[in-house]
Amino acid sequence: MQETIVNRVAESGIVTINLEDFYPKDEILVFDLKDHLFRGLLLKEKEFRAALITIDWSVYQQKNVAITCTSDAIIPVWAYMLVATYLGPFANNIMVGTPGLLAENILLQNISQVDTTTFTDKRIVIKGCGDIHIPESAYAAITFRLKPVAKSIMYGEPCSTVPVYKKK
């Protein structure tokens, strides 16, 4: 008599969410203000504005752009605003900060747009390991987003989970 192997994980109705699926797909570029400062340290308004006019902004088409300044210069707020006006027609997303911070911001935006109705009364596993580092903020955000509708939320893999939430 031959025993049938049953995949209890597949039959359990558990839905797995991989947060890597929400990670930004478009390239992230850096716009460094330092490259447009006098000696890399001083913002001279007239020269700064002139430098921005000469940039081929189309290289930022459909890209995510982190605006930063890698020197110890004191940058007035309006300079970031001015760069944003030039990037606006080209970039998908812009943010002042590091590329990692921009990626996290986009990831959180993507999570905030999840249609939670598809997860109503479902047992959900938030996948824990992968090829891309997912910041802790994303795990907290998806949990916050799904808790009102989920039957349960777990962390890990369907075969080995840590319970996080169970509807009472």
C-alpha cells in the first residue's frame, strides 16, 4: 500500500506576501548638489542657477532620484526646491536623502496602496528572507495595513512561521 504525500502547506489556504514584490523596480540615481557648488562647498545663487540650466535632465527620465549633498556645505532649502522643479518633468520620484532612504520611501508608498480587500479573513505569511534587504519599517507597515482584515498574520515561510497576529 502506497501512502499519498499531502502538501499541507499548499492546502492550508495560507497567502504568502513577499515584500520584495513592492520594492522599487526603476533605477535610483543620485543628484549630488556638491557637483554644482563653487569649489564643492559654497552655493553661489547665480552660478548655481546657471549650472542647473545646462544639465541634460532627460537622463533622469523614468528614474527615481535621491537629491543629496556629499560635502559639508550649508545648502539653503530653496536649492533642493529648485532642483526638484527641474527633475519634476522627468523623474518618477524624487526625495532629499540617500538612495536607500528613497527606496524605503517608495517601498512604503507601494505597501500603502495594497488592496486589502483581497486579504479579508485570510491567513497571511509575510516572507522573511530574500535577495533584497527589506527595512523593518516595511514589515511594520504591511502588518498595520493588513491587521484590520486578516484572519492571522505570520512572519517567515509557510513551513516555519512566527505568529504575529490572530483575530479573536
